[in-house]
Amino acid sequence: MRTHKYLLMVVLWITIVVSLVAQNRSPHIIGINQLAITGSDIYCFIIINESAFLRIGYPNQIVKINLITKQTDWAINMNSNFNSNNQLVKTLDNNICYADGGLIVKISTDGDILWTQNLTGIFSLSAKSPDFLTCYSMSSNLVLLDYTTGQIINQWSITTGGLASCGYHNVHAATDSTFYLFDDMPMGILYNTGIKITKIKVINGMAEIIWFLRVDDLSDIHGIVDDNIVYAIVRQIDPWVNSLVYQVIDQGDNYTITSITDIAGPDSVGTVGSGITVDNNHRLILPVAIRLGIDPNGEDGYSGAIMGYENGNLVWSINQTIMPFCLMLVTAINSNKIYGISMCMTSYSGVRTFWLTELETTVATDDPTTPAIDPELTCYPNPCRGSANVKIKQQTGNSPTTIAIYNTRGQLIRTLVNGQNLTPGKEHTFTWDGTTGSGQPAAAGIYFFKIKSGHYSATRKMILMK
């Protein structure tokens, strides 16, 4: 009953405003779905193939979501009640590592434990280096672990001034034994209200500080590095809790601050969630909660937003109000899709529900590597008995196209088209006879048709009856 209640609320409340600020390649929304999860917040969001993996707070869990069915496949309970960003990462071999306080765990995408390593402290992780998993503690200890065995490769105590009680500490590892440390520091008008970015380089086995940037009276730092550009998301303390984006150019032995952006503009208050990312076009993608009204506690409501920034400038923003209180928490990127998860409530202290927004990036038709395909992938009749037809129309390009059928658990049932080059400008119809890949009749129930061609993909649901 609760699901039906909130689905009705979506129909009543949903208002989507797409603002194209500087360019004509703004993403567009292709789906909004409620997720069957509970919790206080979401801190980490990664995607591997057709699955999303989340770090949820209270209950403290790692959760796997099937992106096709939007259903929960499994959940792993955690022992530590400390919640932060960068506790969950994807390794280069398409497995997962997570930090449960000082316990570092590597698991498969099926949830099987591959190894564990007990460290002292509370850690954030980075899997950006192909040579080691990087672990960084709240007490400024930097530890490198072997991806295969979990054994300690090296470790250092870094003098950043960090204390165990200062909230946000995270790390980004570059491929040349360079590390960027992001720390909350006790350096302001209130305790834990200062931030510091430190560049570390390992030289002859020693971790040496190359440069650091310190700013007082800011908090809640989380960062990401794109080539030589360092982005730090921070929050102002007074007079409003409002997010800023620092763009810093790493010049080797020093740095230059190239921009400081008020995320919501001079007349608004916005806070950025922990799940920030950078797309293939080197744009910074941010999950943002924009405070509505004038109440300093936010009791007038929030609008969720996913924003794209380039060189410190806002190039597109997609705002949405699923409910009167909608806070975008995390984002992730998979191929040409951007995913955002928001926490929404009907009232200031109402029941929290979580919603997955799926965006698709608009691609110019003069791009020879990415075909433009009609997003109207149709299957009929629906519901069907015995067989169904899938119809698509490819407008330009002739990239290899695959059409496959999945069940509600995300398992492949049948491949109708496998890497076939379709003639541009024509409608193409394919028939599923209701059988599996082994020729056995498929059980009655819900199935999903998925098409993938070049960078484009789309999914449609159908019901098979007997």
C-alpha cells in the first residue's frame, strides 16, 4: 500500500524543469523510480554493468540494486556506525572494496567475500591506482593494500593536523604514486570548521608533502581529481549551510585556485551530496539539494537537482520536485547515462523514501561514433501470450546493436539481436517466441527488453501471460 501511495504522490507532485545554461547537450530524464530501500542517508554510489551498489546509513549496509528491475538483489550489514563518503569503491577487476570502520573488505558483485584486512582507525578508500587500494584514516594514516590478497604494501603517518574527531577525510590516488588528501580540520570559529587539501608524493619509499591548501571556517570537505584539476566541495558555516566548489589547478610543486563557485547562486542556498563524479567530457557532475523558502532549518522544503559544471561554470541543471522535500544525495555515471539518487519526504520529518533518477546524455548527430536512436523502443502486444514483437527505428549510424530479454532478477533469458548492424532510417521488428536461450518456454511474469547500440541503451517492461 505504501508503494502505491508514493507512486500516486509522484503523479501529483512531479515537476521537472530542465535548464540549459550554456550548451545544447543537456541530459534528459528517461526514468524516475522508487527504490525498495530504507535508511537515513546514502553516502556512496557506484555502478558495475547493470547493477548499482550503495553505502546506506542506519541501517548501515552495502546494498546491490538491479538497474533494470530497480529491485534489491542483496544487502550486507556493517558493524561500524560511522558514515561517510568514499567508503565504497569499484576495483579495476570489477569487484568491490568497502571500509567498515577499520575492517577493509573486498567482495564480488554477488556479495562473496574475497578477502578482509583489519586496520586501526576509520578509513575512506580510493581505487584509482591500478597498483594498490588506497586507504586513508581519520587520524591521517595512509595505507596501501594489494588488490589480490589484501596484504599491506606500505603505510605512512601523514602530518596534516587531522584529528580522529574531525568528520570528513577522504583520498584520491593518482597513478604516479601521487595522493590528494581531503581533510576537515579544527581551524575555525567552531570546532571542525576548517578544510585542508594536501598533495602527497611517494619518493624513495617516503611520503612527502608537495603542497597544501588550507581554508578556515569551512567544513564537510569531499573531493575528486580530474587530470591536474582538483575539485573540493565544501560547506560554509555562517550565515547559511551552503556549498562551494573550489577548482584548483595542480601545477606540480604548487597550485592555483582558478574558481570558487557558490553552488546555488547568490540568492539561493544549496548543499552538495557526497556522491560527486566527473563525466567523459571532464564535466563535474554534482547532486544538489536546493533549499526553498527562507526558513534556515529547511522546513520550507527542498528541490533536488543534478548539475553539470565545466571550468567553474554551470552548463546544465535538471531540477525536480518529487515531493515537497527532495534532497539529491549521490550521482554515478555509466556509459552515456547519469544516475542520481534523492531522498524525499512529504513533510519535514516525514517518512524517507529514495528515488533513482536516470538521465541520458544528448549526443550531437554529427558524432560518427555514437548513433542517434529513436528512444521509442516498443514491444507489442503487452501483455502478450506466447510471443511479442520488439520494434525500433534507427535514425543514423550503423553501430552494432544488441537486443536482449531479462527477468526481474536481471538474469539474461534470451538474446534476440547480437551485435547486428541495422540499416539506418528504417524500422526494425524482431519477435520473441516466449522461449529461453535453451529453447524452453519462459515462465509467466514480468520481463524486460533492453536495447544497446553504440553509447545508447534503453529498457522496456513487458508481461508474459500463459
